[in-house]
Amino acid sequence: QVQLVESGGGLVQAGGSLRLSCAGSGSIFSINDMRWYCQAPGKQRELVASISHSGRTNYADSAKGRFTISRDNAKNTVYLQMDSLKPEDTGVYYCNADIKPVGTIVGWSNYWGQGTQVTVSS
């Protein structure tokens, strides 16, 4: 069974930093794109950043210049370094990835982690 497990959330003051991690486990053959989403209270889940298997990155405008997404393919892990945090960054951060489980011949399946809470106080 394939799982994504996030860690690293918490409470931080505005201007501070946090580093989120998301590790894939189980019968994973390969991981394609990996992403971080944020769901703020009362709002829809929104894409924050994405990274391809080769390391090509994309960021939401709100994350550019402050957040950095990276990955370790050998560890099936994606990271989100969040600096200069603002109260509006508060929300549950979810990891998302396109994964090919062992034994899959064609196609990718999309998986979500359980989420990790990030709270930025003013």
C-alpha cells in the first residue's frame, strides 16, 4: 500500500521559517510530479508549489521568493522550505504526488497525504 506522510508543521511567528517534509512509503516503483497544496480555513485547497522528477519547479505567486520546493528521489521525499512566513500562510498543507506502484504496467495514480497544520501568528 502506498502512503504519503507529511511532517514539520507547527506554530511560528510571522517572519519565521518552517520546513515541511513528505515521505512516500510502500510499494513504490516511481514518483513523477510532487506538489504541495494549502487549504486555509474556509477556503479551497490551492496549489503552492510543484516539482517534476527532474527537478523543474513551479510556484504560486504568493510563494515565489519565499518558499522553496525540493526533492530527494532516492528517499521518495519532497520538501517545502518556507521562509518569511505571513499569517495568511496559515492552513493545512497537503502533499500530493503522481505515483506508479510496483506491478503497475502503465499509468500513474494520484495520492494525497493526511496534511500537516501550519499556523503563523502575527
